[in-house]
Amino acid sequence: MFDDSALRRRTLLAALAGAAAVPLLGGRAQAASPKVYIDPGHGGTDPGAVGNGLQEKALTLDISLQLRTILQANWAVDVRMSRTTDITRSLAYRTDDANAWGANLFVSVHINSGGGTGFESYRYPTADAATVNLHNAVHPKVLAAMRSVGSVTDRGPKTANFHVLRETTMPAVLTENLFIDTLADANLLKRADFITAIARGHADGIATYLGLGSPNPPTFSVIVDNATAGRFTASTNWGTSAYSSQRYGADYRFATPTPASDAAWFKVDIPAAGNYRIEVRHPADPGYSSAAPHVVVTSAGNQTVNVDQRSNGGVWRSLGTFPLAAGDRNLLAVSRWTNATGYVVADAVRVTRV
Ligand SMILES: [Zn+2]
């Protein structure tokens, strides 16, 4: 629902259009991060449009908070929001705050009403070329993201004399993300994956406009301790100790060297094929092994790395980066089969996608 009937002249626009900040392009050394202003429509005493058990103010906040998370997780951007909770903000506050902050772009997130269906978005009628570029980047990205989940009508990019488009001094767009009072649209807006898709589409459009490049690959890092339920197995030949204060967690496991593997296994669920850094932690002691065999099950076969467990205790030690297949399996073994004297120790492993 758009929320503006004033027809004040956009007096600042003409004066500032020529001096408006050009978006900072990625790759420029020393360049400050682009400043992205997100405006979740309505809030507090103003619910916005309501229908089918939904309130516009809650949906716009949910989308906007996810949009901020996606932007910050994938690109070097500064993000500011007109609100991050269910509070009342005037239209003047929203544009004054963005202008004072010096935002490089402004995106206002709304939900439509009035009995139509589909997605539409707006810029100011006489907006400059940078605003047109922003609009042309955001509109198709949001539409494509929505259509990855469900069927959505494209009502097209439009122009309108809305306060937040008129009184902002940087490129600004306003999105109307389906109709809250149309049942088919509301049913999509009730789906968590659809809300996330809307946020993802806004993020993709903003990144495209700013020239930020591809998003970071998904991050993944997990720690498996010898006490992690269902993820560690060792025979009864392995003792349990809390002797060293350098241990990870409550305790660790140890065994004497012997000419048989009798390995202790750490099981890890790898989310996708790729390269992963594998680190281990162990307490150190002069009585521990100078060459404890660690066997990594890689997609190119098993690889063994010997670890001197007499020193460097209580810190994460990298075994290296390895290609791993996707899937949940025993990934790392600590073997007893070594000529070195001293206990071999199994305490914790950390696997991180790189
Ligand atoms: Zn609205």
C-alpha cells in the first residue's frame, strides 16, 4: 500500500541530482562500502494494508531484516534501516534519515492492496538515470526470485509521486510485493520460502546495480568433539581423560600405539562437494605421540597427515585443505598405527568450507 497523497514539489531533487553520489563500484581499492538504506513500510501504530490474517507492517519488516542479512553475508556493504522493530516512523523521518546518512541508494518495501494481483515497483516520474538503472536492476530480480517459488503476475515497473521517492536525494525505488487482500497472493506471502525469495531478489537487484559481483559461496563450518552425540566412535581400547586443561570440551580420548588402525572416527555431514579446510585440536603433553596419523577421507582417496601431539596443544591446527564429496560419513580418523611412542589423542575436529 502506498502511503502518500501529498503533492509537494521535489525541490531537492533538481538541485542534488547532479551531485548525487555515483554508486561505488566493487574492486576499487580503498573505496568505502556502498551505503544501502532499507525502508520497511509502515510499522507501530500504522499497520499498512491488512487482509487474509496478514499485516503489511510485519511482512515488510520480515523481508527487510532478511534483506539486510543477505546483503551483509554476501557483500561488503553498509546497511541502515528506517526501523528494525515494530515502531512508528513518519515518512519525513525515513527520507530525512537516509539523506542525512548519505545513502547511495534507498529501497522501500511494501505490500499492495486493492484487489489486484502480482508484483509492481515504482520510481519518481522525473528520476535521473541512476534511479532508472536501480529500478531496472531491482524489478526483474525480485520478479525472478518470486517466480522461483510460485506463479506471480508482472505488473511492471511504474512511476509515482510518493514521498519516499520524491524527498530522497539518492536513487530510490519502492516495491509492492503482491496483494495482501487477494487470497492467492496472501497464500504466497504466508510461505517462509517466498518471503526469503523476495529478500533474495531485492539483494540481487541491489548488488547488480552496485556492480558488486557474485555473492560469496555459502559458508559452512562445523566442530565435532569426541563427545558430540552420534559423531564420534572409538573402540573400548581408547581411554577417556580430562587430565589436560588444553582439552576441547569436557574430555578427550587416548590410546597406545599398536600395529593396527583401530581408529577413532569423527563423522561430519558435508553439505556440498568442494574444498574444505580441516583442523584438529588436541591437548599436548611430552607423553603423547610425536606422529599421530590423521587420515582424511577425500574425494581423491584417503590422505594421511601425521601430527606431533607433544606441542601446540589447545589450538586449532590445520591439516590442510582437501576436496570432499557431499554427504554424511566418517571423515577423519585418528589411527593407532604408528611407530612413534606416546599416546595418540583424539579430541576435536573443525571443518570449514573455503
Ligand atoms: Zn505500504
